[in-house]
Amino acid sequence: MDPFSTTAGVVGIVAPTLHCVRLLIEDLQNIAAAPDAVTVLTNDLQSAGLALASVQAVTDSQWKSLGGAVTAQSEAAITSCKTSCERFKTSLDRWTRHSTDGTLSWRDRATLGVFRQSHIKSMSEQLQNCNITLTSVASIATLHSSLQQTQAAEEIQKMISAKETAVNDAITGTDDQSAEVGAKLEALTLAELDEGETEADQISATKQVAMEKKALGESRKVFEGLLAAIQTASANVQAGQGTTITFGSSNSGQQVGVNSGTIRATFGGRR
């Protein structure tokens, strides 16, 4: 896997995704008397925007340290977020087509049926998952710089252990959420239209929940890659007995310095 092409890919998708998020936030903020679920969604979009900005700040060298696999998986997760935002905006335009005087209204607020509620909730949950995933990527990428500094092995190991625990928790949470989304997707296929809803609402809600499930799978792959990177770094700290850790440019394995006691540990995915 070419690290240069994967880095360019993830960097290239962040800006248009941020643009989609910001446009959707503007639309939602213009809705008069919006349901609470829309306010929650707006907050989730703002959090996702901050997570995207943190990923945008990751340097090329940090992406290379994470490895081509994690970089490609991160790109897939961001792309799913962008696709969902675009689809939701299309649905929102349909739901608010009765707007007047330049201000969006929620004419169907009293008849926000099962499919529209499911669509909004699923969109929020996907954004929350995207936020956790991208924040984890940015946080562990920053570890690249931290581990290049001379520190005691105990301090380094404590830092790495905290990251490992966080990623393991994220994997468990992703698995639990994926099971819940699978059940929700099955329930939607059996649900009937509520008053005021259309078949288009049913289709868009089902597609959004299916996208949420797909995004959870992509996030899990990101977490697996991050966990492998953390475990490699941890093993090298233990073997180094307090020596300084730097990063190599490879995508797998490890390099051991000669006579100096310095270990160069690749903080990237395995092939």
C-alpha cells in the first residue's frame, strides 16, 4: 500500500466533508421550532466538525507513522460521514419544502413519524461514532510526537496503556452499537408508515441505518489498526528498558538501533 496515495486520499476528503457538515449545520440552525432531536443532531454535527478539524491537523509524517491501512480506513470512515450528510440534507430539503420568507419551518413537527425519527437518530449516532473514531485517530497520531521525546519508560508505558484501554473500550462499544443497529434495521423493514410520512421517508431512513451499520464496521477496522499500532509501541517500550522511541517509515514490523540503545518502532498497521 502506497503511504503517499493513502495520505493524499484522507487529506483530500476531509475538507469537502467539513464543508458538508457546516452547510447542514446552517440549514438546521435556520429551522424554526425544531424538535429536540434536531437540536441534538446539530450539536453532534458541531462535534463531528471539531473531530474532522483535528484530523485535518495531522501531519504527513504522523499519517505515515500510523500506517497505510489505518489511513485508508480513516478515509473510508470520513467518506461515509460525508455521504450520510449529503443524504440527510436531501431528506431535510424534502421535509422543509414548505419554508417561507427565507426561514425554514418544521410543518410536520407534530407528525414526526417512525421513519423520520429513525433517520434523525441514526444520523446522530453515526456522527457520534465518527467523532469517537476520528478523535482517536488524531490522539494516537499525536503520540508520534510524544514518543519522540526523551521520557522515562514508565511514563511512556503509562501513556500507551491509557490509549490501549480507550481503544479497547471503543471496540467494545462499536460491537454493541452494531448489534443494536442490526436490530433497528430489521425493525424498520417491518414498520408501517405513520401519518404524514411517505415511501421516500421509509427508503431514506432504511438507507441511513444501513449506512450507520456500514460506518460502524469501518470504525472497527480503524480501531483494530490503532490497537495493533499501540501494542507494537508497548512491546518496544518494554524491550527498550527506558530508551528513547522514534518512528520508522515502514508499514509493519520494527527496527532496532545498533549499540545506541535507541529503538525505532513502527507505529503502523500490519499487512
